[in-house]
Amino acid sequence: MLTFMSTPAQNIKLTAHQLIDQLPENSTWDDVLYRLAVRRSIEIGLRESEAGTGVDTQTVRTQFGLSKSTPQNK
């Protein structure tokens, strides 16, 4: 099972292989690209968070016009 920690550059190829190996046999190129894009987005977010350059939850809620608490958060 893969963890979502930032992948050092030298391990990107190995991580890509692991992601692909976890896909079902009938996967499409779109499935492969989607999984890689999601992984990349998560790693970018983790790096931003670690560097303190990410956007906090309240700012996102304000930008999208969301209230402080939604039914999913109760």
C-alpha cells in the first residue's frame, strides 16, 4: 500500500510503477493518467503545506461561498 508522503525525485519511477500495478487489469490510459495526476496533486499540496504556503480551510470556504459548518462537517 502506498502512503501519500512526498516522493523523492529518485523514487518517482518506482512510485509510478506501484500506482500502475494497483490498477485493475481492464484499466485504460485515462485511468493511468488520472491516478498519476491525483498523486501529483496530493504531493504538491503536501509540499505547500509543509512549506506553509498552502491555503487554509477558511480562505477556501470564503472563496467558494461556503459557511463554516456544512452537513458533512457536523
